[in-house]
Amino acid sequence: MSISERLLGKKNINGRPHIETVVPSAALPGGEIRIIGSGLRPAELRRPRVLFGDVPGGVVISSDDFVVARVPDGAVSGPLVVAPAESSSNQIDFKVAVPIAENLHPVANPAIDAEGNIFVTFSGSRGQKVPVSVYKIDTNYGVKPFISELMNPTGITFDRDGQMYVSSRHTGTIYRVAPNGTMSAYAEGMGIATGIAFDHQQNLYVGDRSGTIFKIARDRQIFVFATLEPSVSAYHLAFGPDGNLCVTGPTTSSFDAIYSIDPHGATTVYYRGLGRPQGAAFDIDGNLYVAASLGGKRGIVRINPNREAALVVSGNGLVGVCFAPGKSAVLATINSVYHLSWGIQGLPLFG
């Protein structure tokens, strides 16, 4: 937008309310967004209407130049407008994540196989045995039990051949899972095993939230790869385009760090300043997306290669994110799974 267009917007183009931008530009139902513009509040100081398509949202705060609104249930991606009175503002395209599964208990990223099926845990509290440990969500969003008899499943990943691996923070074991859901122990003694990820050489990395990142070679030899500050919940692992391993793990601090570990195990701080950072994933341009709080607001935070952070999806209870086919993403909260048509290409797990 040119300077002259911005000045016109500030004066209300044709006397109508005008939206300049919406921050963030995507949300889950229940998430809060800030609509920035001019002429957004009626002259008699009533609250304006905010419409997500035809569905009205809740207005939390309103003023002439900004409105804080809550995304309603039933909203879908499409035009967003503000209507202070009879006239409506210009339309802004806004993306809303669609719920695809509920009554689950993810504690980390979902995982997607080569066919596009989504796998997500019902983890339960520590030591709790649940009837179904991992659910499979097919490409039609049908939810089916996939694994039983696995206590406290946490991380899920796939190797280059499409073989599934799942960590148990209860037993400290990494299980290899066949396509029919049968399990066999792949590695034991991993402490409080949480996040797992493969590198390009097919070494498996496991985050023991008590303070260790283990490396399991292809011949199953186990090495201590790095040591970190213990996490109060879990380590979450994601490899970046540079081959370094990024690790998130919330501590008792509200100003947590994300760590980057190079192939030799040297650890540096990648970014500091997030609240309770959890599941993470990279896009093809090297941006890191983390389920976390930034400035007291919960959602998906994007950290660009210059280490600048911004909230890009608003949503309560988010714990995980993974990229899906079609430039979309699957987002996990503490009890539900959502699909977001995002227009962002995820980084392939293996080149």
C-alpha cells in the first residue's frame, strides 16, 4: 500500500470504516485477533460487529483505530469485515483452522505418513493407562484407534522408509510400530523419553526431558548427544535446513529459549523469549514455527532466519504443529486437532 493510500485509509475512504491489517492473519476458533484500521467504532461508542463471513465474532475491545475480536465457533476461512453501523469495511481475507478431531490428548506434534494420514496421541497423565494410545485420522478425517497398550505416548515420527516410531515417557522406550499397529521395542533406557526426530543419515534423536538428548545410530548404538536444562513437560525436536537440531522444552521460566545443536553436539541459543514453547516445525524457507506464547498471547509463533519472532496463528492450548500436503498444516491443542489451509510449504523431513 502506498503512502497516499494509507493516508486515505486513515481518513476513512468514502467515509466508510477501513481495515488496514489483521494480526495475526490466522486463528483457531476461540483465538483473539487485532483488527487495525480507522473508523472501526460507531460514533455513539457502541461496539461494532465483526463478521467472519456470515458468522459474528465476539468483540473484546473496540476503538476507532483497532478492534480486538474473538474468532467464533463455526467460522471458516474467508472474508472478514467490521461493521460499526449500516456501512461495512473493506474485506480482509482471514484464515481459520477447521477442527477435525476432538477428545484427544496430544502433548507434542501430530505426525503425517506418506499417504497423508495423521497420527496423534491420547497421552494421558503420567502413569495413566488409556484404552487407545494413538489414533489414526485418515484423509477423509475419519478417526480410528491405531495403538493400544502403550503407556504415555509422547513423540511420533517416521523414518525415510515410512516406518513409524513412538516414544513413551513412562517406560523410557522408543517403539517401532508396524502398519497394523503392532509394536516392538527399538531402544530402551531413554529416561523420560519425549520428542523424537531423524536426521538425514537416519540417526534417531530422543529428548529425555530430565536433561539429555540421545543419539541412536542406525546400528542402535546409543550416545549422549547434548545436555540441556531439564524441562517441566517435554523436549520437542525439529531439524532445520542447515542440519542443526532445534529443541524446545519449557522450564519454570516464562522467558524460555529454543536451542540449536549442530551435528557435533555444540549447543547455542537459537531464540529466547517464548512462554512454554512446545511442538515445532520448519518451512521450506527456514522459518521455524513453534507452539508457544509470545508477549502473553498463545498460538503459533514464527521465528524467521533473522531470529525475529511474530505470532502468526492465534489459539488457546496449542501444543504442536506439523506441515501437511497442499501447503497446509495440522495443529494440535491439548484436546483437539485442526487443519489449516495456510499457503505455506513445510520443509521435507528428508531431502
